[in-house]
Amino acid sequence: MTNIVTELSLAKPVITDGAWGTQLQMRGLAVGDAPDPWNLDHPELVEEVAAAYVAAGSQVILTNTFGANRVLLERHGLGDKVTAINVAGVEISLRAAAATGARVFASMGPTGKMLAVGEISAEEAREVYLEQAAALRAGGADAILVETMSDLAEAAEAVAAGVAVGLPVVASMTYQRGARGFRTLMGETVSACVKRLTEAGASAVGANCGMGPEQMVAVVNECTAAGSLPVWAKANAGMPRQTADGTVYDVGAQEFAVQSLLLRDAGAAFIGGCCGSTPEAIKAVVAALRP
Amino acid sequence: MTDLQELYTAVLEGDAPSAKSLVQTALDGGADPQELLAKYMIPAMDEVGRLFEANEYFVPELLIAARAMKGALELIRPKLVAAGAKSAGKVAIGTVRGDLHDIGKNLVAAMLEGGGFDIIDLGVDVSPEKFVEAAREKGADVIAMSALLTTTMPGMKTTVDAIDQAGLKGKVKVMIGGAPVTQRFADEIGADGFSDNASGAVRIARQLLA
């Protein structure tokens, strides 16, 4: 089936964007405050972040809606703002993307409740994601990105919800490497995730967070071996550490860009950055991958 | 004592109904609650932790075992209190301000409880003041903080600073963990202990109070 995700992947690698939370904090988001409500309270500052990634050369940018599901927003007393925050989040990214024609993939993250031990049922999770996905579609998103998922069952519900509202969906899990290879927190293998997410209707699969580009290469290889969908990869730019000047990251923009070449060589279709990556890092990735 | 070996297995395999009925039968038969805990239940949870670190167990198995442990502990705790038994220590645990992600925190709390610690669960989005209060007024020996997000982890430093300012430095130990947290970060902010997994957290808490 042809859709925007499949179409873009034909001209791989497609450069996506970098981290948002730390960029919003640089613009005054207090440590500990939820980023998503800023779509309503400070849309101009959120748009600055989106615009910085568009200017850096991102062909796909995300939205500030990672935590904008009912389960998490209710914990901030914002359960009645789910639709408004998601619609606004997409509109902000679309405004920034208009400068270059970049595409907007709307972010959906975990609810924080575990299906595996019955903290939330599959039906409830589906409802929560249907509500968010419908709002993201109403806002005009090109696709949905289900990301930073540690529970395959939850990810599959989110993917199915995105498909149900009629948008192409990219599904990105978070893995850790242990004695038995790469697994999610719940113990699922890369291969199990790729297969189930493909069945759920994803148009691309992959991984974000949890590791740098070098380890991510092995995950990309496992994704490629387990299925035929284009692969999404957003690695961390090192780990944060505390200095007198605040939180800084280990891996600089140039080093991150050089490491990202490995992801291209492994066949990743969508390449960007997760924690620690900046517009400067994405600019360097663009220079390295699209010279 | 084959019956009690079954208690070890029931906790290890997360069979909550069996764990509870085995404990009840043993207590009815006059078994020493301290012995049930120290010889069978805590070793079972230690083995759960070992399997988790060896990637034989994952989060679901760990939580199910912890649930069996919790059920059995509820029967034993009143007897321990009545007998004046001392716990391994009191740990106040929570996610730092702004962080609502409590999966990791709950895992650590469950494993610490399984390791014989008393837990004060402060929940999510815990301010530095609330952590300090738990140490000063509720008698916590250890403050355990969790953060999933790079954007909330600076709250750990704020809390360590608040503990220092309250004059509690050295009196209460601080341990931290969570996806973006590293040993180096722990050293930099002056935390006493760090673990990158729930099972290791039990080891660290024991070391800090040794």
C-alpha cells in the first residue's frame, strides 16, 4: 500500500529531527513541567523548536504531543484538553514545516501503565490512543509516530488506533541490550516486535532512545532481518551528565553525524536523534548523509 | 521442611495463592515468621533479582513474583511487628518532580520490599521538600529517587541539595536510578548510590545501610 511513509522511504535516508524536551527547557520550560500543555500556553516557543529542526534540514519533524494522551494529561488535571493539545501540537509543527515542505509525523508515547500486569486493559489503551490519534488527524498530521514503547502489547494498540483513524503509522520501540540480546523492558525481542507491529498495520518499524548510534546499528539489522518494512532509527547522542553549567551530553554534533553514517549503511530509511540531539546535530547529520 | 521449600518456589514463580496459603499454614503450625522471611522468602526474591539481571526474567515475571511476595508479607508483617523484629531499613521512594513515569520506581519498591525493607512510597512527581520531610519526619534511612526523562533528572540534584540544606547530609542516604541516570551523574550530584536496575537497587540499599 502506498502512503507518505512508504513513499518517503523510497528516497532513503530521510533525515528526521532531534530531541524536543531539552530544547523546550532552553526556552524556559521548568524542570518537571509537562511539555505538551505548552502547545496551548506558549505555541510560539514550541514553534521555535520545530522551526529550528526544519532549518537544520529535517525532512520529517515530529510534534510536541509525546505525552498528550488522556492517561498522562489527567495526572496533570488536563483530561479535558486532550484534543486541543494534540490539534495545536500538529498545527504548530505544520506551520514550521511549511518553510521547506517537511512532513509532520505526530508523536504518541506510552501511557505509563503496563498492559502486561493489568494496570490498563488492551481495550482501555486502544480507547486512549484512538482519542489522541483522532485529534492528531484532525490537526492535519501526515502520519503518526508511536515511539519510545517498552511494551509491545501497548505499542500494537497505539499502532492499530493510528491505522483506524486512517493515518500511516511508524512504530518505534525502545530496546536494551542484555545477555539475551536486544529486548524491550517486557522481554520482547526485536523480531517479535517487528512481526506484531507489522500485523498491527505499521508502515515502518524501528527503535529510538536507550542507546547511541553504534548499538542502534545492530537493532536496525535485526529489524531488517525480521521483516520487509522501512526502518526508523533515532539514537541518543550520548548520556546526559550534570556540570556547573547544567545538563550536557557526551556526544557532540560532528561525532553523532559520523556515527549516523553507520545507520545509513545498515539500511535505515529514517534517521534522526533522540535524547541529547540538537538542531546542530541534525544539521551535521544532513551534511554527512546528504552532502 | 519440604513444605517451606515450596514457599521459596511459590515466590520465585510468582504463585501468589500458594505463597499465601503456605505462609498461613506455616504460621498456624507455629513457624517463626522471621525464619520464613529470612530463609525462604527473601532468598526467593534475591533469586528473582539474579534471574532478572541475567535476562532470564523480565519485568512481567519480576512483578508477578513481587506480587506473590507482597501477599505473603502481608500475613507475616503483623507477626514481625508484634515480635519487635527490625526491618532491613526504611526507604522513602518516589519519582522526582515532574516525572510521572512510575514503572521503574514501582519495580524498585517491589524489589526492596521483597528484600526486607520497609517502603514509604511517595508516588510520582515528588518535590524535594516531600523527600526531605520523609527523612525528617517519617524516619526514612534511605531516599530513593527515580527519573525516566532527561528533562526531569535535574530534580535529583535539587533534592540532594535540599537534603544538605536541611542538615540531613550523612544521616539519610540517597540512591538514584532511571533510564538516563548514570554512576557518573550520581557522583556529580553527590548521591550515595546508583543502580541501573531494580535488583541492583536492593544490593545498593543494603550496602548503604551496612
